[in-house]
Amino acid sequence: MPGYVIGDVQGCFQQLQSLLAKIQFDANKDYLWFCGDLVARGPDSLATLRFIRSLGDTAKVVLGNHDLHFLACAFGFAKADAKDLLDDLLHAPDLAELVHWLQQQPLMYFEPERQLLLVHAGLAPHWPVEIALQAAEEVSVVLKSSPERLFSVMYGNSPALWSDAQSEQDRWRFTINSCTRMRFCLANGALELKEKRHPEKVSTLIPWYAFWQQKPHPQIFFGHWAALMGDSPVKGIHALDTGCVWGNYLTAYCIETAQRYSVSD
């Protein structure tokens, strides 16, 4: 049963189909993990979401920042920007079913037996996996049961440290920012959420994964950071966003063989 981790699709449905053809994906024996950001900015978010939902248990999905923003728009707590290309999705006849399905998806997926962690953005410094999973589950429970409570407080960059998250709203926001928005941190591990460039162009900040270079960690699969173009900078930490929506590639990583596959169209 080969398993493949796929980077940010972002509505690039045709590229996803080309990638699945390239790896000769067989839904009867293979499985897929998606790093989040299934929707937004690409040409066909509706077809993408419908297709991945149709895979059922064959696919594991974690939520990305664009997925959460889409949900906030669907619940009336945000407005979609024209560049997000979400109109077809937001006006789809099966919108309610797609929204409900996306609400059930976690921020993190972890297999303790194989020590594999799937997350959209990364694992925050000084955040043990057990604590991160508990925090992610807390957000998931609220997303499923009381999404209005979550979306009313989701947006914002603080707190930047888990230790400063004193209220449940602070915990939710830090967890969402860590799991779906983080790229760089300050030297003390505080999240810095504005910088998007490649680390070689930024001398004053530290990539989140650098904090794990000398510490034990599971294999981590993440997307979100297109500027890395799939460069895996730390052993056992795998970058999968190769900027498909920006005209580059969509990439799949085979868990069993460590081989990468990419398509551009």
C-alpha cells in the first residue's frame, strides 16, 4: 500500500489529476495525505474539494490557512478576495456538504507507530508533539461544534508564544497560526508571521524547522512555504509546497520509498 504526501493543491485540479496519473494512483490499494490548502488562488477549487472528499478514507487531510479562511467566509466571518477565486465554491449547490466535510478535518495528523506527522505549516519551537496534538484537537472540537466561536477570534498574530496563551481564544489562535501560517520565528521561538521569502534572503529570522535540527522529532511533512520549492532542509522534515498555483510544480512524496514526483501541468 504505497502512500503519497501531496503539497498545496490550491484549486489546481488538473495538475492534481496529472500527478495522480504519474504515480499511477490506485484508490483500491494506495493512500494519499494532503498538506492542506486544498482551495484558493487556483482555477478550480470546487472540483478539487469534491474530488478529495470523494476519496473517503483513502485520503488524510489537514487544514491550511486558505481552507480555514474559506470556512470563515462560508460562515460569514470573512469575505473572499477576488484573487482567491472562490466564487464557484461559495455558490455551489453542495456547499453545505463540502463545508461540513472540511470542518471534520484536523490541523494535525499523527501516526505514533511510524512517527509521522502531517501539518500544513510546521511544528512550533518548544512545542512537544503531545502538547501540539492536544492543542490541535481542542481547535478541531470547536471547529466542528461551534465554528462561530472560533472564527470570531481566529484572525490576528498574537500571542507569539505558547507560554503567553492564557485564554482559550489565545490557545486557539496560537495553534492555528503555528499549524497553518508559521514560517519563521524569532530567536526565542516566538512566531513571526509576515515574512514569506526564502531563508537565504532573511538574516534576522530563523526558519521554524531549524529549531528541531538538534532535537528528536517525528518525520514531519509540511506545505505552505512555496519559496522553499520543496527543499528539505533538516533530515526527517519534508517540504512539499512547490508553488503549483504560482506556475511551478505540484509534488508528491512516497512515504515508503522517499521518492518525489512532480508535474507542472
